[in-house]
Amino acid sequence: MQRSVLYTLRPLLQVPFKTASCSTVRRIHTTRWTRSHENPLGIPKRDPNPAPTIPRRGAPPQKSRIKGVKQIVVVASGKGGVGKSTVAANLAISLLHNSPLKRSPTVGLLDLDIFGPSIPKLMGLENAGDPNLSDENKLVPLQNHGVKTMSIGYLLPPNPANDSPVVWRGMMVMKAVQQLLFDVDWTNNNEDLDVLVIDMPPGTGDVQLSLGQLVDVDGAVIVSTPQDVALIDARKGVGMFNKVSIPMIGLLLNMSHFTCTSCTTPHELFGSSANFEKAAGELGLEVLGKLPLVPSISDGGDSGRPITVQSNSEGEEVRGIMKDVSEKVWKWLGGRDTSSLGTRG
């Protein structure tokens, strides 16, 4: 009997403030769950002196493409709080509206931030309910603003505050990442998704390593703010992607400057953008754009209307910059050779 990702993840998502052991993982994988099933397992007691395990030998896992997806762009950052998820959401919408294709493209947005999923809120899908299941027992993405989306946030137990935490150990996180990568039905009327934008968690940990080992990614965009403390971590992010052979598209500066209503002088509140340009030059990467601080960005994110779907004059500069960024990303993707790797999913 086929196993559904929704049935696999939901029992543990209903047990906040506890962690899952390996025995829970094994038991979950052999059980089919219904949406209304309450978790009967609890958390099994851990053997105080577990037997040592022998490390697995062999080559690293083989990279593959994601079934139903033509090309993949990763949006990442070394440090949290630099606006990466907001950039990812606006990039996905900009790719949709600024395509060089002679037809309307299909764009997806995958949220791989397991502990802090932001895409449901940013895309106006915070209380959209459970995703449906396809005939192949895969999760069907939820769609808004013309973009298909998937996030662990859609599988969390609903509550008025939308603050259900995911408190998992590494093994469960990795299993969830693999299922979000390969157990989602991205196809549309049997047509593959043109571009999938993946919003990564901050840092250079397990999720980034798993993505680099399992998925053939076409390119990565690193988001940073001007401060040295953010640029240091951005450099680490670039170094990590180089180690797992994920090509870099370029760097994007967020919160570059603020222009007040009483003058036309850009104020660099978080430091000079010269430091960012210097770092990009030392890394040999293109500066894709410099996004200013605009109240409509945060207001739109809170209301589920990214600035790229707004029409107010305040966001014109940001929309123009994101248009340029999306055109550069499309150009990058157009120059990529088609991968000969097989698909998984």
C-alpha cells in the first residue's frame, strides 16, 4: 500500500514540544494514517545504553532531478533575518510575470525552512487548510498569485495564533525535507513546472547539505544585508554551495537603503553597499540587484500580498529591481545545458 507524505508527517506534527526518536521514524514509515487519526504512539522511551551502529559505507547519494520540474533556483542566505523568504516569494512572482517564453510559464515555490516556514504567510495561504492528495498519493501544491507553493506550514495543526512549533531531531527533519522535495505533484495538466524556486533555511546545515547531495540544482541566489556580520555568513553560504557543486547565479543585497519622504537622498541605514560590492567582487559573483527598505514590503508580506503583486507607487522601485533580477535569472537558466540525470519522485 502506498504511503502518503501527509499521513507520514501529520502524527508527529500533532505532538509539539517533544522530539522524535529513530524508532518513531521506523514505526511511522510502516503505518498509513488518516487525516482525523489522533497520534496513538506518543514518544517511545529511549534505551539508555543503545548499541553502537556501524557507519554506512559507499559513495554519496546520486543526484537527481525532481519529477515534474524543469529547472530549480535556490534562494539562500548564511544568516537569518535578511529577508530571504520575502525575496524568494517576490522572485517567484517576478519570474512568472517576466518570462522570455512565448507562453505563460508555470512557477513553483517550495519552502524548505522546516522550523520557521514563512511562505504560507507571505503568499496569503496561512489558513488554507490541508493540501489535497493526487492519484499518485502525492501532495498537491496550494496556489495563489499564480504561483504553486508547498510548505511544512500547511501540515501543521491549525490554531488561532498559527504558532504550532516543529520540534524535531535531525533525522525527522531530513525525512521531511526529502518528502517535500520528492513527494509533491508539481505537474499541471501533465506539463512540467518551468521553474521551482526553493526557499532555504538560514545557515549551512543538514537541509542545505541534503539538497546539494540529492538534487541537481540549476543555480543559487544568495541574499544578504550590508553589515559585515551578514556578509561573513553570506560568504560561508557561497562556500558551502561550491562544495556541493551548486552553481551560483549571483548575490542580492536587501535593505540596501531607505529614501525618506522629505528628501531624495538614499540613506544606507545598515552600512555602505560598497562592502557588499567588494565581497561580490572577491567571490567573483554578479550583484543581481540592491533592494531598498520600503514599508510596503513588510506590510504586503504580513497581509499575504507580496510587493510584486501590488500596484502602489511606493513599490515601483522594488518591482523594477525584481524585474531586472528575474530577467537575469531567466537568462542564466536559458544558458544552462539540459541535465541528463534521471528524475525522482
